[in-house]
Amino acid sequence: MTKRFFITGGTGLVGKNLIPRLLKQFSNSTVTLLVRAEDQEEADERTQAIARDIAAESCIPDAGERIDGILGDVSLDHCGLSREQLNRVVAGTTHVIHGAATIRFDHPIDEARAINCGGTRRLLAIAQLCAEKGTLERFVYIGSSSVSGQRGGRILEDELEMGQKFFNTYEQSKNESERIVRDHFNTLPCTIFRPSIIIGDSKTGKTSSFNVIYIPLRLVQKGMLTYVPGTPDTLMDLVPIDWVDDTMAYILTKDESIGKIFHITAGPQRAAQLDEVVVAAVHYFDKHTPLKHPRTMEFISKEEYERRRSAMRGREDALMSQLDTLLPYVTVNRLFDSANTDALMQGSGIEFPEFKHYSDKIFGYCVETNWGKNFR
């Protein structure tokens, strides 16, 4: 059946990789992207570039005819859309997918809320207009497993406010944004996805985002990082982007997914241990980008890391500040339960790839592109 998707965050890693899967999963479907740009001409150029990439890489020759873009910004009233533009978006839209967010960890909480919570409210308002028109089939919110904050141990999909503290304003604002969506479960057909640490494609290593785990990996490759806070058996819940979007696109075909939250996570049985990631990275970089002396890595406690950090000054302090973003992921053992996801994925044929089977693809893409500086 024909579907019309209105998507925010469609120019980012998750959104851009989700689009071709939606076009294939839903025949005759079309996609309208909300695009931040200086003007509509630039928005069109960005949209056309995405369509060309999808046509070539995903073998969808009519992608250019099925994807269009509209200038807007989730931080503005009505997402910056005129009344005419808003009416055009609402008319016939069946799926509103909200993935746009600030992923900065250092925003003051008011700024993080203005973008993440404010943007969520605005997209829900658009979804409500679609519902009143009788066209809305789904409101999809792409959240984050980081809404669990500093909680450790087993974390269930339906848990949200559990009295936890947060490592940063990103986690807190995403938690509050999810609450806003969940408060609409009784009035709108909502589905919430919570991906964990997203890394490159398991088949090619390709990514357009070199954040979070890529920051310390780059320091390892350059020989600038010789220790990491955490224990060797701390679990790293890494999920490759192709599996993330395959899973979300498949779940969206199921009516049973309405009114539910889905962890798009590796979980305790499939997550890689921290020492597995570190050893694999050291081995790959020693082989492909050797230094004068072999790389070494030491595991230290969070307290010892903070002691060393407090003594740093100047260039060393600036360098190691990049590692601070990793602290939430290596100092707390988060065990994400994915019962909802696992139940719907049975029989899908979509298998979770283990990190050890594609780690060289991830590291290789980093080296080949010089950490994104030399994109082909």
C-alpha cells in the first residue's frame, strides 16, 4: 500500500540509512524530509544528493522521484513551516518519523530541552493534525537507550523514570522527550525505538558519524591513549547501523508495535566486552598503521581516571577531554532487555552480527577515510 513518510533527522546517519529500507519495505511509498539549510535551494540540493546516493547504493532507480525535501527546523514554531507548507505536509502523511535531535553532551539543560523536548512536541502536534485528517498510521520516535542514565544492571523496555541520575543533558532531555511521547500513547499510534551505541555498517564499516566510541579509537590509532576507564568485562552495547535500520523498518510493518517501546540493542548475550573491543582495535592498528613502539592499553577505575584527569593541564587536558564522552558507556554495565524487539523479530530472517565478525570493517573504514576526512 502507498505510504507517505514525513521524516526529521533524515540527513543523519540513522535517518539516511532508514530511507531506502522504507522505500523498499513499503512499495509506492514517498518520503518528505524536513531539512535544515540556509534556504530552500540548499535544502533541495541536500535532498537530491541523498536521493542520488540511495539510488546508486540501494538500487532504487526512482529514489529521486520518491524523495523530496522541505526547508525547516524542529527548534522553530511549526518547524519553520508556513501554513501552506504545513497543510501540504499534513495532507496524506501516513507516518511521522521524528529522529532529529541535538546529540551534544555539553548543552545547558535548557538548550537541550528546547531542541529535543521542544522538537518532539512540535512533531507530535503535526502528527495530531494528520490524525484529525484521518491519515495518520504511525508516529515514530527515535529515542535512545541512554534514557537509562546512570542506572546499571537489567534495564527493561517499559522502564523510564526510575529515579536515576544522568551523565549529561543529552540523556536527561531524551528521557524527558520520551515521556512526552509516551503521554500520547492513548491518543496517537506511537512507536518508540531506543538504539544504543550505533557504529558503522557491519558489511562495509561505512559511517558518517565519528562520535562516541570513534573518539577513543582514533586516540588509540594515533598512540595517544594508553589507558581506558572501566573493567575488561564491561559490556559495550554496540549496534551496527545496517542492523539498526533493518530492525526498525521491519518492526514498522507490524501493527503489534503500536504503543510499545523497543530496545534496538545488543543486550547482555550479544554485547562485546570492553577488552574485546580494545584488543581488536590495538591488533588492527598495530598491523595496518604501526607505530615505532607497539600500542599498550591499561584498564583503570573511574576514580583513578578522574585523579589523572584532574592533574592534566594544557594540551594533555584538551586531548583527554575527548575521552570524557565515553565515560557513561564504560563505567556502568547496562544490560538492556529487548523482549519486545526479540518477540517481533522472530522469523524476520534479520540476524544480529557479532562485533568480532565485522570489527576489521569498522577499523578499516576509519583508516581508509582518515576518520571521515577523506570521504570518497
